[in-house]
Amino acid sequence: MREAPSIVLINKLLQIGAKGSAYDPVATEEAKHIIGDKIEYADDKFNTLVDADALLLVTEWNEFRVLNYDIMRKLMREHVVFDGRNIYEHSEMKENGFKYFGIGR
């Protein structure tokens, strides 16, 4: 976890004044040791989306592979997704009302 891309992203976003919430089904406790209280930690994948301006996906856990677009639209303030693992399809995201950015595509 110490060299995870998520840590680099979180630190860069904090440097420019962003506020954030994170969720990881396995690494949350380790993230708390590394990042501390600089961000909030959600107890599930939906709670981290409440009033979010964007979703940044930087993990490949299976629970993130299938999305519930209706819940996401209701929870998020802005409907923007940055997919660092390129597991989603641009056309499907657009069709469901999201601005989508596949990183590295």
C-alpha cells in the first residue's frame, strides 16, 4: 500500500485543496495509518459518493466492476468518473449520464 497510486493521487489532490473520501474493501485500515485524518473514510462504496464532484477509481476489486448508475446519480453532486483501471466502457458511462475519463486510453 505504501507505493500505491492512490496514495500519490490523494496527496496531490490534498496539495491543491481538494477534500475527499475513500473506500477500499481491504486496505482502509492501512490507508488510515499512511494518510491519517487528512481524508474521510467511508464504510461502503456508496457512502464515499455522497455529494462527490467526481469518482476516482484506482483499484480493481470485483465489487467495483458492476455499477448502479441510479444510486450513483442520486448520491453524487457532479457525475464525473476518472477510471484509473479502465474497467468501464465510455459509451455505457455516457449513456448513463456520466462524464467519463479512462486514464491512459
